Amino acid sequence: MQLVTWNVNSLKMRLPRVLELLAEHAPDVVCLQETKCEDAAFPADELAAAGYHAVHHSAGRWAGVAIVARAELALEDPVSGLPGELRDDEARWIEATVGGVRVISTYVPNGREVGSPTFVEKLAFLDAAAARVSALRSDGGGGAPLAVAGDFNVAPADVDVYDPAAFATSTHVTGEERSRIDALLQAGGLVDAYRVLDPDGAHFTWWDYRQGHFHRGLGLRIDLVLVSQRLAPALERVGIERDYRKGTKPSDHAPLVAQWAD
């Protein structure tokens, strides 16, 4: 299975690039974040013409997540929303079973400023995510393996930050956030797919639009694919498609591709 996760920062704006990615890579599943569209505006017809269908959780101009799959792959038992999240109107979590894998697309709140109410909400969301994947945990439980993919708005380690000192007092790198990612991995019996195949590489999925950060290599690795431990030995490739960060009006994120043997 080949799975792509991509924060598109407006599906309406980035739809041509999404369709380009589908044509070029022919992924089995694509997890999208920040779709930023109303239910009625979701581009189901355009995706169908490309050979794909989707389930989505949309909330208008903010947030929004979706799971897109090849038309021949059923999207089974879809669930929208995360039990325990504090703002259930923001459309940040969606699940479906695809090809025997329980796939989750998530967009974790940014947190804005350490100690702020939005930061507290971010930590609560990550706690709720850990509780949910614990409930879904498949390793030894007889259920489907998990793939939790999306924009986590957390750089798991200093190697995932272009300049750790510059972020020392900022969100995305605090011990509180990183400990939540560790707890999520433990709760779901998950591993960071990127680190399975590239344990030490300093590569990024997000770059600020300002001051040429992309071209200067000033980024963060905050987009993750977390997979059940039993999928880890089957991983064949995990890579960042930097070319999709280029061009006219790109998203500030690049797609992350994970592929494993069936």
C-alpha cells in the first residue's frame, strides 16, 4: 500500500496539484488536512474523474480533513471526529478502513503560544488521540493495523527542527508536546514510519512562506505517518515529495509518502 499525507492549506487552491500527485504517483490512499471547504464544495466529482473517491470531515474555511482512496478500494466504517476533543466543530480527525488498514487523517491544533488556551487545547487533543488509538490498537488485539497520518504540529525531536535554539520557547518543540507524541506511539503500538527507514536524517515537511525559508532549507518535520509495529517490517519507502512545495501558490507543506508491502 502506498499512502500519502499532505496538508494542502486549501483544497480549492491546491486541487490541480492534488490531481497531479494522483496521476504521477497513483497512491492507494491520500490523507489530506486543511481542506478548508464546505461539505457541498468538496471536489468529489473531480476526484472521481481521476479514479478516486473520498470520505471527508469539513468545517468551512478552517481545518478540514479527508481520506481519499482509489475507486476500487472501499472506504469502510468511516468515523468523523475525535472522542474527547474540545472543539468538535473544527473537523480535525477522520477514520476509515482501507485495504485492511484503519487509516486516520488528522490535523492537530497549532497551539499558537505556549501556555495559551489554544496550547492547552492542543495538548488535550493529543491526549484524546492517544486514548482513541489505544482503543483501536490492533497489535495482539486481532483488529486492523493502524496508519495515523497528518499534520501533527509537533517536531518529534531536535533533528526535526532546522534550528532548535530558535524554537526554544515556542510551540511544536516543547517537552509537553513531544511527550504527547511519545504517549500516542505507546498507546497505539505505533512507530514513526519515517524514522524506521531514516533514523537520523534531518529532512523537513513544512517551511514558512516568508524570507525564502524553503530554498534556504529552514523547515520542520511536523507531518508524520505513524503505523502499527507489525507494519514496520514491511515498509519499503518513506519520502518527502519536495517538488510539490514548489510552483505557483504552493502549500507550505510537502506531501509525505509511505509505502509498505501488502
